[in-house]
Amino acid sequence: MGEGTTGARAAGMAKMDEVYGFSVDPDAIAGPYVDVTVDHLFGAIWTREALDIRDRRMLTIGVLAALGQAPLVEIQFRSALERGELTDEQVREIVLHLAHYIGWPLSTGVNAAAEKIIAGRTAATDETGGT
């Protein structure tokens, strides 16, 4: 791993942790795919200043929804809610907005992902007494 890669790796792992609350160590996973994900996607793209994390996440949600990747949309919604980037109402509004662009069949999975995350958060809040 070269000097430039080391800086990108550290920046990428830090940004991934900021965005998702976890990161992965590419050195612990065989093959170059995770290297590129951490070093380039998170170390060079997500760290650019022109868009904040919320903006990038909303773009990502739209693309994932259009591709029918509801499990990955679920990760995005969970992280956005945990980080305070979106409210439950905003998540539901995103689903309604996307439904008109991606179609009802694809938006059904996106809606299920949204409601699963919202219900889980509501249940967790109820169990802890609102904290």
C-alpha cells in the first residue's frame, strides 16, 4: 500500500464509519473490491465537500431504489435516521416521491424497507421509555 493509498484508506475508513457507523478493513478481506470501495468511493468521493453526507445519501437512496435494492435502501434509511439526517416523515415522503419515478413494483420494496426501519426504531424507543 503506497503513501497515497494509506491516506485514502484512513480517510475512507473514517468516512465509512461516519456515514454508516461501521467500517471495514480492506486488508482483512481478499481481493481488490473492498480496497477500491474504501480508498476511492469513501476516501475520495464521499469526502468531497460540494455535497454533504445527507445529499449523497439521498442520491444513493434514489439509485438503489431504482435498481430494486431494498435491502441496501434499508441500510441507508437506518443510517440516515440514526444520524438525524432524516425524520420518519421525510423517509416516508422519499418513498412516495420515488414511487412516481421508479414505479409501484419497485417502490413496494422501498416502502417495506422504510416501514421496517421506522417500526424497529419505534419499538426500541417504546422499550427504553422514549430515550
